Amino acid sequence: QVQLVESGGGLVQPGGSLRLSCKASGVIFATDDMSWYRQSPGKGRELVALVSRDGNKYIPDSVKGRFTISRDIDKNTVYLQMNKLKPEDTAVYYCNAIVRRSVGTTPHWGQGTQVTVAS
């Protein structure tokens, strides 16, 4: 069984910062790509950052320059640093990890953490 546990969400004023964390636990050989998505009411799930096992990163233009992603491979943990937050960043943020297990390589999602940007 694999679990992804997110933390760090909350309420922040426009222009503020938050740091999200996501730790994968369970019987895991290794984690490959780890990423963050977000979903706001009435919209589809949107990729906001991805980091591969060898450190390659992808940040879409919508958040480039404000969001950064990093990971600690030994801890199977990924972080999302969000700066200069805007009200339109309000969403539930989900962690995703591609996990290598004895049964093969499988994708897993966290439960989501709410980020609200409001004054």
C-alpha cells in the first residue's frame, strides 16, 4: 500500500507565500516523476509543476517565476514553493507520484490540500 500525504495548505493573502509538502510512504522501491496539480471548482485538474527522478523540472507558463518544485529523493518527498500568490491560485492542490513497487510502477495521488488566496 502506498500513501501520499500532503501538508502546508491554508489561507494566505495575495502576494504571500506557501510551501506545500508531499511524502510518499509504504513499501516503495523508489519514486520516479513527482508532481503537483491543482483543481478549482468547475475546472479540470491542471499540472503546475513536475520534477523527474534525475532532477529535470517542468513549470508551466501560468505559474513560472512564482512556483518552484524540489524533491528529497531519500525521503520520497516533494515540495512546492509558491510565491506571489494570486486569488486565481485558489484551488485544491494534489500531489502525484510515480512509484516503483514490487508489483510494478504505478501512479498515486494524495488526498489534496486546500490553498485559498484572499484578503
